[in-house]
Amino acid sequence: MSVDRAAPALARLADHEELHLPLPKRDVLGRLALKFLWRRQVKWQIEANQAIREALGALADQAREDRDRLDGVDGRGRVIGHSELAHEVGKLQHSVDTITAGLNQRLYSALGRVESQLGDLRLRIATADEAGDGTGQRLKALETQVAALGTTARDVRLRHAQLDVFLDAVRTGRPAAEAAADVPSRDSFLELALSELLDGPAEQVRLARQVHLPVITGTGVSGPVFDAAPGRGEWLEVLRGADVPFRAASANGLVRRHCAGLGLTVEDADPLDALAATAPGTLSAVTAFRFAERLDPDTLARFADLAGKALRSGGVLLVELPGESSDLGVDPYARQPLHPLFLRFLAESAGFAEATVTTAGERLVLTARR
């Protein structure tokens, strides 16, 4: 064994580490022996060199044995050599490559199935959207027909009611010409009927006009809101639900009666006259729906001027009117569409510091701040 060779060599090296003289220096015979010291020194050097060579050789052999013994261990705990270890590593690498290839194949297969399912899902969604669009169009057509029928029914009921009142007045001996003066004109009936036809169900209108409420409540200005065209009262109901004080005026008796049935008070006056009679700087907002498009340019300019005078500083003028692609042609009282640039010009000419025109669906919304 290498250890057996290394131990005696190291022991011999320790023995010859120092030069041992045979006699002390004070001995006369020792002095004479010093002359022959070089012989002893040569012998010591030879022994030391030989011991060193043998010790180093033993250590080198031991190192080689340790390296071979520690090359590797197989799966059953046996010591394997360097070449065997390299072979085992190669086998493991091959196994890893095989497993990775299998996993990649499965992953690509799964991705292919997912992409196929996504394609089918997109196709189904597209088909559902097409079917939904058709259903939506049919539903809208039905709603339009129902609204038209409801408008006709309301018109007929109102006309019958007014006819009954007229006949009762005539039966009591009242002159027919005098009784006929109390019967509303065809225009009075049309205002409510057109609201049904153009705007649809009242609940739908209330929801649509809810979006304007933050503009009114966000002014931070105290005072009531004046509405120039109450119609069926949807916007007034929105204001009442938000605890916002309001005023409204209409010369149409049927409009006032309809709003009174909802618990809404509407003044018996032309909207422009009522706005002109309002004390300056007392309103927080002036609003108008289905109103501006029915005015000629001079009257619309007067409306903007009156609104500017009646509003407090920081108050807002909010006007909603149809755009070019809306139902403008269906409304018999509406004039040509108003350009956003002209609307801004009207507001700025009336003294409003800030005026913007935005699009909400097929409607234009003028928002001007005092």
C-alpha cells in the first residue's frame, strides 16, 4: 500500500532532519573528526534526498488511488471509475433529452387543441353577435311600433276626453264657439305624442338623462334649475329624485296637466317669457331638451341671452339637440341641424366664459358655464 511506503520514508526523513555529530566540539578527538564531517554530511544528504523521493512517490500514488476511488458511485452504491461516470452522465443526459422532447410534444399538442377551441369559440361568439344584432334590430322595430301605437292610443284618448268635455259643455247650454275655445289644439296633442314617438318609453328617457345630473350638481352654485321644455317631465323627475330644486314653464295645457299628474309643477307661461321674468343671477342652471332645434336663429339667440342673465356666476346652460344623423327629419317642428361651431358662438356671444359641444349617441350636448 502507498501508506506503508510513505510512513518509513517520512520516518527516515525525520531521522536525517538534523546532522548528528559523533562528538562534542570540546573533545579533541571530535575536532579531528570534524575534518571528516563532509563525509557524514554527504551521507546525510543522500539519505534525505532518497527519503524525500520515496515519500513524494508514495503520496502521488495515494493521490491517484484516491482519485480513481472517488470518480463516482452508480445507482446501486458501487464505486465507478471516471470513464464509467462519464458513461452514466451521458445516459442521464439522453434520458433528460428524451423526457424534454416528450414534454414539448405534449405541450405543442395541448396548445394546438386550445387554439382550435379558441377558434371555435370566436366563431360561436361571432355567430351569436350576428344573431344578437338581428334580434336587437327586430326588438327595436317592435319597440318603435309599440311606441307608435301607444302614441296613437294616447292621442285618441285625449281627443275623446276633450270631445266629451266639449259635448258636456254644449249640453249645458254653453255656446259651441265658447266651449271649443277650451279644447286644446292639434299642436298641443302633438307635443306629447311626439315625445312618445321620438324618445320612446319614459323610463328609458329618465335613464338617458341621468348622465346630465353630475353637470348640474357639480357647479357648486345654489339656486333652482329652470327647464324650458318639460315635455313628459322625465328630466324634472330626475331632478326631484336628486333633491335639486327646479322650475319649468309650458304654454301647453296638456303638458302641464300630464306633469301635474306626476306631482310636478309647471308654470303656465311661454318658456322664454318665464325666463325673461326671472330675476337676474338667481338660477344655478338652465336646461332644454327637444327645444333648441325647434327655434329660429333669432329666438335661439334670445334664449341664450336670457339664460346668461338669469344664471349665477358659475352656473351652467345645458342644451341637448339632435345631430345630423339623428331623427331630426321625423320631428315636424324641428328646423335644420345646428352646427357645433354655431352653438359655441351663440353661447360665447351671450357672455358664457366656457362653452363645449359634445356628442352623446345621435345627440349634441351644449354645455356652457357663466
